[in-house]
Amino acid sequence: MNGSLQSIWRYPVKGFTPEALAEVTLTAGAYFPFDRLYAVEDGPSGFDPAAPAHVSKQKFTVLAKIAAIARIRTSFDEDTQVLAAEAKGHPPFRGALAGEPGRAAFAAWLAAVLGDEARGPLKVLPSAPAHRFTDDVEGFVSIVNLASIRALEAEAGRRVDPRRFRGNLYVEGWPAWIENSLPGRRLWIGEAELAVGKPIVRCAATHVDPQSGERDLDVVGCLHQGFGHTLCGVYAQVRRGGRLRPGDRARIEAAPGGA
């Protein structure tokens, strides 16, 4: 079954602005490039950079806890590791997150922007070479089916911005909810081959409009009421690397016994 890759996104700092990409090159066994490289600890998280392990997203400044993060606009330069950030009513920030001074400066800027909405103290954490601050240990690459978003729109009776789901790869042309049957099967997108892991269970982060920063739609409730589940998207691992561009074919391995 064929579809096509509609768009590509990364999230250099967990919880903050998505960045659209014209292309990406995936590497076998690796995370999505420059994705969730950094996270902002909201009070001590227990993360140990010497022995990195998965930490619950509730330990960080994320949309599930702090909707106002959506109103902060960030951009990241992968070559210099410089993050630029803007928030209404505050001076802009610019600093290199590769070094502790830049990370400390961003934490201080963010604390001033968020005020009492953050529990604090805030601290910017860098990931380790074989670690990223994903929501799930299987979160190497996240894939969202746009037909499923349209089915959700019909249930909600309004437009639903796909960016609420913070996927890496958005696919067009697949039937709605087919992704829920894909764990254990393979996908070929562009030059890459991926193995589908688990479906993505959605949370209150999706209730936040990515433009306004308002909690304006109970996405989890709509999913449960309309479809009997709270899933949207799947995680996948890269089995064979290669370049991906919007418009590339997105082919699903046939189901066992299928055509």
C-alpha cells in the first residue's frame, strides 16, 4: 500500500517549536537527526548524563504541563548549536546550547518568561550520543497519518492542526487508522526502510493549539469517544538509512497473508 511523505519535522528542544525540513537523511539504528537533543528540566529530574536513561516527560517543560510554551518561538542552527528564542514582552534570546554558559542563559531567560507556570529550578540538559529526550524509549522516529487527523477533525467538528501531534514524518494517502495495525511491519519511505514499533498514546499536550498556546480542544476525549482509543501515530526504528524528501513514496509492507 502506497502513500507519500507530506512533510518532515524536527524538535531540537523538547516541547518547543517544530521546524520543517526540506529533506532529511536517516541513519540505520539512529534517532531522527537533531531531534529532542535538549530538554529543559523543571525541577530535579534524576537524569544522569553519565548513564542516560529515559525520564518521564512530566519532569520537563512540555506542553502537557505548560501550554504557554507554544507561544515561545524558537529556531535552532544545527551547525553552531545556537538557539534563538522570542516571546512577547521579553527581549529575544540567542545562545549556543552546546556549552554550559549558553544553556544556563536559556534557562534563566525561560524562567523569566514562564514565571510561576514553571515549578523550577529550570536547567537545560544536553542529550548523550546514544540518547534523546523522546517521550518513549521506542521514539526513534514518529510517523503521523494525515487521514487519521482528518477523521479526528470530523469527530471534533473543527480543524485540527497536525502539528499538535509533533510527529517527525507526516504521511498522506494511507487509510485512516491503518497505522494502528502496523506494529511489527516494515515501511519504505524515500530511500529509508523502517520497522514499526508501538502506536503513540496521546496526552494533554495535543489539547494545546500550537499557534495560540491555548488549551482549546480535548483531543484525547475526542479520540476515545469517536474511535475507542487514544492513539495517533506510530514510532519506528530505522533499519536502512537514506534520504527523505516531501513527495517521496511511503510504502507499507503487505500484511501477512495479504496481497
